[in-house]
Amino acid sequence: MEYVYAALILNEADEEINEDNLTDVLDAAGVDVEESRVKALVAALEDVDIEEAVSEAAAAPAAAAGGAAAGGAAAGAADDDGDDEETSDVPDTTDDDEDDEDDEAGGEGLGELFG
């Protein structure tokens, strides 16, 4: 992750993301730099608009939360339809672990590549 963070720092500072700059940032942070990982990251980010990728990543959890809230509201509206029947035989489909899985899947690609 240090490599990705270094690239984000360079992007934020409006510096070019190249091998020399990336290595300098990593050295300054006290990271034991592996040239192959630096080259792989620079190559992987060559055609990537980092600002767009960051904004999409920030919007993804909000979209997932919005979908869950809408689903919960729909379920609540269904419960308030006036029927007083017991619905205990209906399985509870809400699972807190699903949100955790979605969060983990969001960064899988970069983590797998540089992890």
C-alpha cells in the first residue's frame, strides 16, 4: 500500500508519477523500495486519471449505503401495509457481513497487484 500512497502523494502535489519521483517519496518515508514494484505501479497508472478513480472510489461506498437504505425503507413500507399477520417464517435477509464484503472488494485490484 505504501507504493499506492506514494503515488497519491505525488498526484496531490501535482508532480509527475514516474519511477524517480516514486522512489524518492518511498525513500523519504523509510520504505525499502523494490524497483520491480515501482515499475509495475508506474506502468499500471500510465493511463489512469487518478482524480477520477479517487472520486469513483469515494462514491462507491455512498452508493452502496444508499441502496441499502432504499431497500430497508421498502421493507419497512411492506411491513406497514396494514396486515397484522406474523411474518416469522420469512427469513431475515439483512446481513451486516455483506457490507464488509463490499468494502473489501472495492480495493481488491490494486491490493492484489501491489499488496
